[in-house]
Amino acid sequence: MKGICLLGETSGYVVDAKASKAVLQALLQILDIKLDMTELDKKIEDTEKIIKSIESQASREGYGQMAMPQPSSKNLEYIS
């Protein structure tokens, strides 16, 4: 194999650490590697706070609830 590309679905609003973790978990499973994701989990919390802030601001400004799709592990079923 000369190369590979793994992609994760994001909302498009901010850099999505949750999507990054999903892609990384798939890769780690394929390679049978363990990795400490504590720092990535902190980034996920930060990202979720930013998204909630954006949603709150949009609601206050009359834009209503913004649709923020969340990556789903079922999207990775084809990877084994």
C-alpha cells in the first residue's frame, strides 16, 4: 500500500477534536495500538464548550438552534 487517507465528519463550524478521535480510534484498532488520549479528550471538552457558546449566541440573536451533526461510530462500520 502506497498511502491511505482516513476522514472524519465534522460540523464545519470549528476544528472538531471528536471527529479526530473517531478517526484515530479506527486507525489504532486497525494497527492494534494503544494510545493515551487524555489530551485529546480535553480538546473535545473545549470544542464542545465552543459549540455550545456558538449555539447560545445564535439563539440570542434570533437564529434559533443551529444544527450541529455529531460524528457517529456507525459511519465507520466499513472499517475492519
